[in-house]
Amino acid sequence: MNKVNGVIKLKLADFTEFWKIRNNTSKAEAQKAIETFIETFKNAVLESGSVEMRGFLNVYLESMPARDGFDPRNGKPIKIPAKRLVKAKVMPGFKYIEENERTK
């Protein structure tokens, strides 16, 4: 875990360690649980286009149309292909966590 400008940068290995301690499991079990959650969540977003975890997070896909742009290295015009972006919106219940609500 690394703290930069007051923001904690949490690596997957750190989260796995927290999960292991909090749930009294082995590192392998913690890692498997986290990987299962991430894979399930990712597949749900790809299949439905949007997943809402009430009171926590809303993740959705947004389509960006193809457009014209410029290559910053040489200024020549280029075609930027259409793509889908993953966006997330933090729900109000999670945005305003009180100091006394933090877990140990």
C-alpha cells in the first residue's frame, strides 16, 4: 500500500492481504474470492451494459462514436475508431463515509 498526496494506492496484493485477515482465510482462498468477484462483475457489465451495486457503485458502458482527430506528434489528421468505455459512478451512500463508519 502506498499513500500519495493523501490518496491510498491499494494494489491487488494488498487487498488480498486485507481480505485474508478480515475473513480469516488463506491467501489462496482470498485471492480466489477476489478474482471470482472481479470476473463475475466484469462479465455482468459486458453482458448487460450496466451493473448497479446499490449504495456503492454504478458501472456502465458508454459508446464513443468514431471521429476525426489529429496525431499530436505530427499534426496530421487521423481517424479515431469507435469504442466502448467503462465508466463508474460512486453512489451517494458511499461518497460520504463518516469517520466513525470506517472499518478496522
